[in-house]
Amino acid sequence: SLTYNQEFKDPELSKALVARIREKSARPLRIMEVCGTHTMAIFRYGIRSVLPDTITLLSGPGCPVCVTAQKDIDAYVMLARRPDVILTTFGDLMKVPGSGSSLAAEKAKGADVRMVYSIFDALSVAKENPDKEIVFCAVGFETTIPTIAGGILTAKAQGINNFSVYSANKLTPPALAALMETDGVEIDGFILPGHVSVITGPDAFAPSFEKYRIPAVVTGFEPVDILKALLMLVEQNASQAPRLVNAYPRAVADAGNPKARAIMDQVFEKADALWRGIGNIPDSGMVLRDLFHEVDAARKFDISIPDTPEPAGCDCGQILMGLKRPDQCRLYKKACTPIHPVGPCMVSSEGACAAFYKYSR
Ligand code: SF4
């Protein structure tokens, strides 16, 4: 008998699902996976190679590092250069180039930039270094923001005054809505992010589903999860009966996690945000509320940096909107490789270009 998780890795079940997808898909379909973890899982399990030619998989704007605006990277670089600051960050952000430098380059030049796994590690650094200012680079979606909010509440409760956060946090549903409004974007189905939906619930995607009527399935990260979602999307397209489905009920409740959302909303409020390569998206960012101004690094260090254009030739924005594939970027594998990334989609382990590079050789 199969254990719970093995069931979702079962090769026989996967084969049967692939056969049904092949049988049911008639017309060409463009299906976007929104989450970077799905992008990686799809490559890792070789799902692209077993699908019929009629299905094109696109990677959406679901990698937080990839959509962090250059101006935010520049702000992190500026903070790292301050001798009084210890900058704490998730590892993925280190190599992302801003307009002139990266955190890795600053670290190599002597800046105190430390990799952490959570905001709580950053709080420990703050306690151990009372004569320094510790800044945490907050780059995340709904999956990560509640924990960041929890860390900020802890800092406040414990009176840790040498700690602040620069928020480049972002929300997923407004990005999908913005995508649908973009000229040239054609999507026949969404594989909605499983981890984000644990917090938001599928309901967060209902407004844009109602508006655009594009089939959408929330699913998990095992091969059976992904293939099942693909089959549902193919079937909904065939029957022209679009639905918003929660196919990941073992992790995602319809209401999401209201407690986590409450903590997030206690500390942060919505604001317009700049998405790298995509542009401004209304109400898609999460900035610190006034009540928490003393932990807001942007205010504490008076940072206001203009955005700069993307590196010439980098098509990250178009890739994140499903308008291009990574191998259609003229810098791909030439000027841009994981060792020398030009754009963020090649840096992050969940970036579409990095995934393409790693698996399509
Ligand atoms: Fe940007 Fe490099 Fe991807 Fe081209 S291959 S879109 S330059 S990250």
C-alpha cells in the first residue's frame, strides 16, 4: 500500500494521467505555472518532455527574487555600503544585479552582508551586535510575509531598537490580474501557486477568475499533483467550462489561513509596487504601516531611489509575463549564464532562465 506522499509520486498514476492529457488535448494551449517552485518541479520531474506538443508551459511572475525591482536592489546595496549596517538577506538575493552592483559584490569588497534563513536569524544578529544597525531585506510573497510580520512584532515586543526591515514584499493575485490586462498576453490556464494559496486560499484568485474566466487550478508540487492540474485545465478548455478549482485540499483550505493573514495585515498595508521588468502594479506591494515606522528601514535611513532601466537585452519581464521563453532571449547561454547572470531570472534557483539552463542541456 502507498503512503500518503508516495501516492502523489506514483509512476503508474502519472503515466495514466499523461495518457489522458494526450488523449484530451486537441487545440494548442498555453498554460502558465505561477510559482517558481512549480517551475522547478516541472523541470525536475521531466513533465515538459512527456506532454503533447499542443501544450506550451509558461513560467509566470512567481519567483520573488526575480520580480524585485532594480531600485530595491540598489537600496539594499546602498544600505550594505553603510559602515554602521549589517545587512541580512536570503541567499538568492545576493547575486541579483542592481543598476551598478550586487550584494555579493559589496560583500566581496568588505561590506557586512549575512545570509539568513529567516527574519528570526536576523533578530539574533541584532541582539548579538547592539552597536550596529541590522537591516533585513524582506523579499517575499504571501508565503513568507506572515513570518516577516511575526519577526517585526517580536522585535517591537522585545524592544530591539537596532533592527529594521526594508520591504520589497509583493502579493500574487494583483500580479495575475495585471498580467491579463497586458497586450499580447494569451493564457489558456493557470496552475495557481500551492504555497501562496495555503495563506490566501483559492478565494483570493476569485475576482480575476470571475473577470477573465480563465481555467485555474490550485495544486501541489508532486508529479501527480501537477499532471492532475494539467488534465483539469485541458478538460476545462475542451468543454469550455472554466472553473477555479482547489486540487490541493490536503494543504489548502478554502479560506486559506486567516490567522496568518491577520498578522500580515497588522504589520503591513497594501501599496503600489514596482515589479522588475513588468512595471508598476497597483496595490501589489506590502509596506510597513505607520505604527511600525521605527522598524521601516526606508524611513529610518531616508532611502528614496529612482528606478533604472533593465540591463540591455534582458527579456526577464517578457518571460515573467509568458510572452517569451528563456531560450528566446538573445543573451541566454551567451552573455547570461548562472555564473554570470545578467538578469534576475538567471540568478534565483527558482528563476525561469536558471531552470531552463539547468535542465535543457
Ligand atoms: Fe535576462 Fe539572462 Fe534570462 Fe535573458 S537569459 S532574460 S538576460 S536573465
